Amino acid sequence: TWRLGDFADETIERIREQVGDNRVICGLSGGVDSSVVAALLSRAIGSQLSCILVDNGLLRKDEARLVVQEFSGHFKSDLHVVEAEDRFLDKLAGIVDPQEKRRRIGHEFIACFKEEADKITGAKYLAQGTLYPDVIESGASADGPADTIKLHHNVGGLPEELGFDLIEPLRDLFKDEVRQLGLQLGLPEEIVWRHPFPGPGLAVRCLGEVTRDKLAMLREADAIVVGEIKAEGLYRSTSQSFAVLLPVQSVGVMGDSRTYDNAICVRSVNTDDFMTADWSHLPHELLSRIATRIINEVKGVNRVVYDISSKPPATIEWE
Ligand code: XMP
């Protein structure tokens, strides 16, 4: 649209003026907002931008790889990937309480980010993908709606801790505008249309204690859910679709023997604002394909259920 057309050019110009010849750090998460911020900054100041991706081991399948690939293909900026899976999993060992998981992940994220940022000399600014709804919500949260109920992984504390000045080029935009801007800036559809993903990632979809093995199962099951929904052409008409690994085992049969294995819950919702949501009325054939594939392909899973609760009273995530 005309408005966004001007927006990109004007924003790039404004960033150049503001930044001068200083260095800017930008955190990448794999999501659309941080990708669009990085794309804008990269256009505006190229080699003066350093991006940091903290791979916390809680990302979706291939997510970190996709970001790195996209980044090296299109951006002329510097990318630091922090391989921190072990650190995060150590911090999560034995923890079952959802809020405590979020708290630990948030702290570890800030620690990792800070350590990496300290290696980047001469940085004066931190760029963040704050959107208009975040600004009007509470001003503090990077995540919006559920903030009062679920303690969010919140990078709002970062700039103060690091002593940087903030650059928030998306502050006036809504999500759909950010997506249009992303397309305009040449980001691939796979990133632009990606469903939102919580900061604590798969940790809050791996109910109970988070372990490497459980994450591996969940990641595979999730890729099947998303892959099948995309193949059916329904990815863009659903708002968030994913798998949850339930903390229960149940009995099944496989050939001649009895199994006692894990259950995966498929969750898909439609929503405008994530404050309220309806479960997606997915075609039964699609659900059937998803269930069959998960049970056949994900070792350790013998049962798949579909979540038909709306928000409220349920929430979108299970933790
Ligand atoms: P709920 O589960 O509260 O989620 O209905 C509403 C939206 O918020 C996302 N969500 C989070 N995002 N950190 C985030 O960055 C979190 O801790 C978190 N918890 C929930 C959720 O994915 C949905 O889009």
C-alpha cells in the first residue's frame, strides 16, 4: 500500500540519521517482527548492524537454520549465533512449574544476550520489534495480551541492563502491516507468515519437566502438524497451530505388543487478537493424517488428541 511504501523509505532514512556511524545490535528470534527489524536495519546501515540469535534449544524444527540461511543470503550484516541449548536445558532440569520455566528461560536469555553483546565493541543502540499493540498494552511487554496471566519471557529489561538506546522502527505498526513490510523488503513467505511463537518456545509446550528427548519428540510432531496444515492450504487461515507433548503415558498396541507411550495434543486456533480464540474447525481427514503420521513417525508417541477448547476459559498455550 502507499502508506507502507513510504514507510520503508522514510524509516530507513530516519534510522540512518539517528544512528550516524554508530553500531546497532539486534536480537533475532526467527519470528516476523525481529526479522523485519533486521531487514530494515540491514538496508539502512548494512555493516554497522550486528544481529544476535540465541539458539536456546527450544526453537521449532529447522528454525535456527532457516534464520541463518535467510540472513546470510540477503543481509550484509554480521550475525552471531549463540549455541546455548545446554545452558538452557541445564537451567530447566527438574523444573515443572510453568512460571518458573519462563523465569529461568528469561534470565538465561538475558545472560546469553548480554555476554554476546559485550563482545561487540562500540555498540550504542539496540533495535527491537515492538509493535503498536505492545506500546498500547502496557508499554512494558514485548508480547502483549496474556501478560497479566502468564509471566512472559520479556526482553523489555534488556536495553536498561545493557545500557543501550532503543530503536523501535515498528512502533506504529500492526502485525498485518509488519507482514506487508516484510514482503516488501524481500523476506521469504516462510518467515513473513510464520505463526507467532512464545519466547519460552517449546519449553511451555513440553508439559512438566523439559528434557532433550521430550523436546526431540515434540519438535518432530510439531513439524508434522505444521507441515500438514500448510499442505492443506490452511496455514494462513489459522492463527497458531502446533503440537503439545502431554505429561501422560497411555496404553496402546503395536503389532503383537502392548505399548505404554506418550500422547501428543494438536492445538490450532483462530483469533484476531490472541485475547480470545476459537479452536480451528480443521477437516477430519486432515486431523486423521496428522494423527497417523505422528504415531507412525514419532517414536515414543502412541496417541494423538485434538484440543477443542476455546479461549477463554482455556488459553492458547497449555502452560
Ligand atoms: P495464551 O496461552 O495466554 O497465549 O492464550 C496468548 C498468546 O501469547 C503467546 N504466549 C507467549 N508469548 N512469551 C511469549 O512471547 C510467553 O511466555 C508466552 N505465553 C504465551 C501465545 O503463544 C499466544 O500467541
